Amino acid sequence: MQKKVEKLKPLFEKIAANQYIAAIRDGFIAAMPIILFSSIFLMIAYVPNAWGFYWSDNVTNNLLTAYNYSMGLLALFVTGTTAKNLTDSKNLTLPKTNQVNPISVIMAAEISFIILAIVPLKNGVDLTYMGTQGLIAAYIVGLITPNIYHVCIKNNITIKLPPQVPQNIAQTFKDLIPMASTVTLFWAIDLAFRQLSGVNLPEFIIKLLSPLFSASESYLGLSIIAGAMAFFWFCGVQGPSIVQPAVVPIMIANTAANLEMYQAGHQASHVLAMNTMDYVMNFGGTGSTLVLAYIFMFFAKSKQLKAVGTASFIPGTFSVNEPILFGTPIIMNPVFFLPFILTPIVNVCMFKFFVDVLGMNSIMYTMPWTLPGFIGIPVSTGFAPLSFVYVALIIVLDILVYWPFFKTYDKTLLADEIAKEENIQTNGTDVPADQDGDVVVATTDEDHNLQTANENAIPENSTVLVLCAGGGTSGILANALNKLASERSLSLSAAARAFGQDMDLIQDMDLVILAPQMDSMKDNLRKITDKYGVKMVSTSGKQYIELTRDGDKALAFVSEQLTNKSGQKE
């Protein structure tokens, strides 16, 4: 199994690193503050309804103003963020003196999308497709616009002015042809669609893909989505980075539709909503590993699994499950292949049963993905009474699915530990470090050097950026570095981001550390760090988890990288 999976891994990594998939994913990440911000006002307006309290219409309308002009224009904003991220990727292939202007690209993309999405009315305009229902069209515009600019700039299809003209004025004319070409193209597309189909492009796409929307909410469709994320992660490629871009438009549209149904006094019945992936399919992280950390901590007999559980249960509670994925390990471990794939499928199918058969409201508010699932599910469903029953049930079911595989693996590790202890007693040999209860591999000479690195050698005003999939484990590592730097008066500061978020920060950094779950993005990241002359270092799974757990070792690791910036280490 491992050999077959390893053969497929390069293909999955190429898919995850594709610049168009990355632009969609990163464009969505950039828009998340809008979604979370607008949800606050929705919750204030409608959550009290669960306890029989209703605001007056005037108060409700005032609360919804912030929602209508943020979430209600989400597709417009996503058009710009997607175009910006793809432009940054395209610029890596162009000379530094002849780059695509990202500000101009954003403006051209948003103008084009407005042309496509607005529906003129007799006394105004209809903004329906500027929000969640226009997301797929937004991605299309956001991906095409940078390509038009790239072709024009690369081939010098621009208005050129004499060198005596100031650059800011020359840039305006340089952007004129690609902007005009972009807007004219989508203006023509809009005219054609309205003449031939009677609707605009976003509405046409929604109607065309409506069977896909319905299929994605079937038991089979939900199982494929949940199982695919876990399967990719099992292969060592961050699953949501591949699956999420394909289903985000559906999830966001369904979340908004659920709220509209609830407001109208009906059941919120769409199963595949925004937090369905975060809280239901990934209950405690991809593979629904929340219960596994607690099982290890309380019931493991082997020292290794007990140590993994102790180190993993707190971050795992907040859906940061890399410690258990790399520490057990679960990734590429055949013992856990079946439960890792099956548990998310069981959870989402049970959720669909509760919604379709028992009449529970589905998810209609979007909460941060780091909110513990057992809290996030009731909150995002508007405190539906059955949601508490559902949470209790899936905890039991997840334990039952994982338990036999845990017992098998625990028994194997325990036997190995006992054999090694007996070997010590009879032969006096050393116990390998990865079997003595610690989570990490044996300590090498290099590790020893890292633990004793000279902190005084850290250059003045050193800056470090840690990148992971969602900003969880990277935040742990960055916080540990900042804490030690403050305690020891070191001139070092660290920041953490999800890959694709605030990537412009890289140009101001001395060192970028890439978490192992984003290893598929290593080549893309290297293009950015090389552009700015910043050192990038990627890490292995166990090494990275050890760095998040051991602040001294993390500081020494960073110290060594900063004092040897001349070479690239992986």
C-alpha cells in the first residue's frame, strides 16, 4: 500500500501546487475575514430566536446592513483577491523591471465582474449575483484577467512613453491596453450571454451546475468529499488544499441559502455548508482525530502513544491535529488507513441523517475553523437542540471506529518497547529515542548541535515567518520563539500565517520555515523567497512537531538557519 501511495503522491502534490488552484484557495483565505465578520451580525440578529426572543424589524435591518454590504458583495471581493494571488504567481516568471501591476489587475477584474453580475432593473439594480451566488463567475474572471495582463506585459503590448516621462504616469498608460482588453472581453461575453440565454453569466453557471450542487449533498457525494480530504492527507498532501477550492462556492452558497430558509421559518436543509467541512467531516482535524488524541492519552499502554496523546489533545481540540498526524504517525501508516478515511464519512452521513430525517437545522452561520467542533456544531446550527445529541453520538461512533485499530497499533508498539527494555537489561544497549516515549526520532549529532547553538550569534532584528496550512501549528511555533526571545532579550521576532495569507510579508523576512503539511508548495514558495533573497527551510513531520513542542530546540534551530543563510537547507 505504501509503495502505491508513494507513486501517486507526486501527482497529488502537482495538483495542490497548481497556480490556478492555489489562486482560488488563497483568494478564498483572503476573504475569510469578511465571512467571519458578517457572521457576527447574523448571529446577533438571529441566534436569540432559538430562545424565543425576536428583535424588532428596525433593529434587525440595521444589524443586517453590515452583512449585506460585506457578505452580500463577497463575490466582488473574491474576484479581486483571486486575481491578485494569480498575478503574484505570474510575476515570478517576469523580469523585476517589467512586472504586471496587481492594483490594475484587481480593478480590471472587479469592473469586469460587475459588468457580468449586475442585473439592471427599472428603478435600480439587482445585486444578487454580487454575493455568494456569483462566486464561480468570480473565480473565472479572477483567473482570466491576470492571464490577459501577463500576455500583454510579457510581449510588450502596451502604450510606451518616452523615458523622460515619470514612471507613475508611464505605468498608467502601460496598463491601459490590458485593462481595456479585459473589460471589453467580458463586456462582449455579457452581451452574448444575455442575448442568447436571457440571463447573465453567474446565473447561467448556477443553473448549469445545479445538478452538481445537488449531487454534492447526496450520501455518495458527501462521502467522496470527506473521504478525499482524508485520503490526500494520508498520502502526505494537505487534503483540504486540494478539495476545498472545488467545493467552496457550493458551501458558501448553501450557507447563505440555509440562513434564508431559517429566516423564512423553514428548516435550514443544505448539508454541505461552510463549517460542515471544519466541524463535521474534520471533527478535530482531517480524519476526525479529536477522539484519537484522548484515546491515546487515557488508554494507551505504549509510552509512545501516551506521549503523543498528551502532546496532541489540546491542539487537537482546536482542530490543529498535525501533532497526532506526524507524531503517531497516521500519515502513510497502513494500520490507520481505514479509520482515517471512514470516520469523516460516518460523521457527515450521520449529519445528513439528522438534517434530512430528524429535521435538525443544518449549518447557517460561519465560525472560525479553530473553534472546537463540539462547540462549533451547536453554534453554527443556531443551537439546534438535536445538534447536542449529534455531537454526543459522533463522539461515541468515532471512538468505536478508531478503537480496534488503536488497540492493534498500541499492542504492537508495546511489544516493541518491552523487547527493547529486555534488550537493555540483557545487553546494555541504548533504546532508540523514537521508542522511549518521546514523539520524535532519535537525536543525531546535528540535533545535539541545535540544542546547544549559540543564541548570541542571532543577527540583530532577525525576522522569521512560519507557514502552515491553516496558521495553527505555525502559530504555536512562532509564539514559542517570540516568548523565548522576549525572556532572553534576543533581537528576534516571529510571525505565523496560513500559506497564501499575507505572502507579501516574505520580502521583509530573514527566514521562512515551511511546515511539512505544505511540502507540496515548496517549489512555489522557493520562487518567492528567491525573488526577495530570503532563506527558506522546509521541515520533516516529526522534526516540525518537535520544534513546536520544544522552544529551546526551536530557537536553536532558527539560530543555526540565520547564522548560515548562505545555504538552502531542506
